[in-house]
Amino acid sequence: MDARYVLIVDDNLELAENIAEILQLEGLSAEVVASAEDALARTAESAPRAIVTDYRLPGMNGAQLLRTLARAGVQARAVVISAYTDSSTMRDAEDAGAAFVPKPLDFETLLDLVRVGLA
């Protein structure tokens, strides 16, 4: 397993690619997938050290994805990003073991949270 591998899960591919580019500029290995189902398939092949996921995804949401991964034994730093900042969304993300970062993203905060998982 690459100790610097970060999986980004977001159906907004433009944003996801921007996040990946920023992480790669920081020397991390970043990969983008567009759905929770794609993330599950990818993590079956290679477990990430950190996961950045949108909360609202087609199919299962980001918190459900993180719970499914945890049940499968995937141990990764989790960060949920979302434009929806209502208390139930933030609580669901936190209950799934994730830090929460609202959109529009503060990329420095996001980087700091990902780095914690890679330390």
C-alpha cells in the first residue's frame, strides 16, 4: 500500500480533479472516482490512507460509503466535503468518523486534514 495514497470520491469531476492536482503538488498520490460504488471497487484493490468524499453522491452517500469501508476493514483518514452544511449532514459525516469541510473548499484546511491521516 502506498503510504501517501488518497482516494477522492466526487461526481463533480472538475472539482475532484482540482483536489487531486493540489494533493499531487504536495507530493501525494491521488486518484479520482465518481461514485461510492467505484470507490468500493477501487479500495478492494488498493486501500487508501485517506479518503476525501463528497457527501451527496449517486447511490449511497459519503457517510454510508465510509461506514461500508470501515466494516470491510479499511482504515483511512476520512474527510467529507459538502455544500450542504445542515446539522444532520455534518453529524452524519462525523458519526461515520470523518472530518467535515464545507464547500466552497478551503484547500489549506483540506490539506491539513489529509496530512493528519498520512502522518
